[in-house]
Amino acid sequence: MPSEEQVAIIGYGAVLPGAKTIEAFWDLLAAGQTALSEAPRDRWRAEIPRDTKNAARQAGAVGGFITDYAYDW
């Protein structure tokens, strides 16, 4: 028999590509914008070649990257 325990959600948060809050991310998407960009050079090993003719071989070349945020963990 399923349990009917009550749960209280007291808050939520997120840091997402292109936005520091969930609301800002939603606004970005609602405006038809994207948070995708080319990988920052400091996060990409320069010796790995990027194949511009074959999208399947560009793993990690484009993505949603979090910038300008200090993690506190």
C-alpha cells in the first residue's frame, strides 16, 4: 500500500548556462534565445582537434557552460 507522507518544498535553486536563476533561464528560453556556445578555451584541451566537417566528432565543442560563478563547495 503506498505511503501518503506529506512533503514540504521550502526552496529551490539552480545555476544554469546563461542564467543564475531558474526564472532568468526561463526568460532566456521564452525569448527564443539559447545558452549554447563554443567551449571556453580554458575548458578545452588545445591538443584535441575539432572536426568542423563532422558534427559527430565535435563532442564537447559546443555546450551550455556556466561562467562567472563561484562555487562554494
